[in-house]
Amino acid sequence: MIVQQILKLKASNEVTTVPPGTDVSHVAEILASRKIGTVVVSSDGKTILGIVSERDIVAEVARNGNVCLIAPVEAIMTKAVQCCKCAESADSVLERMTTGRFRHMPVVDAAGDEMVGLISIGDVVKARLMELAAEKDALEGMIKGF
């Protein structure tokens, strides 16, 4: 399975973005209210400046206390964002997420210029499980002579 197929399986391809300068406390409110694990920092909703996850906020609070909550999001965001393209395999994405110990990856267009979606490790695992179930059904059909 490829990333494009995973995006099609999602209920929505909306990516929650925040502009640079947004207070970390506001980002935390967005994450909690939308029950999501990450936001992409972007000025225009397409160009990725950084990414901030729940883990980033918790780590910053542990390091510097609640004073970090009034800081701008770019003070704690990950700037070197790992992205994938629509033609990339699910296995490749899963390996990169596991190795890098992160759970969300923006998807960019073929040129790598604009964000077209966001996938989570849960999305990739769900797609892989669907793929395995289809393979199992096909093998059972072959064995039973269907």
C-alpha cells in the first residue's frame, strides 16, 4: 500500500495548522479540543515551517515549567520535519516513524513544496492490517478453491 491510498482511507484530509507566533497554550487547547496529537506550523496552510506534538509540549513543560505556555510555538516546534510523498510505501513510512520515534508525518506533493495531508502511525497500521486481512482472505480462497 502507498501513502496516497492511506490518505484516501481517512475520513478527512484536513490538516490542523497554526501560524508561527501562536502561544504554546493555544496549541495545547487545540490539541485537546480536537483530540489530535499534533499540529503543523504554517503561515499559509501548505508550507511546513515546523510541527508540534503533545510530547513536545510535555517535554518543554518538564524542562522549563509552565512559563513555556506563553512562548510562541516556533520556540518548541521541530523544524527539521520528516515528510513523505504520496507514492511512498506504507512500510517505508512505518519504518521511518518507528526509527525516528514520532507518530505523525506530513505528506507533501511530488515536488515536495506543498503539504497535501498528514498521516499518523495509527493510519499506517490500520492500512497495513487491512492489507494483511485481504491477503489472508485471498490465500484462504485459494486453499478452499474459491
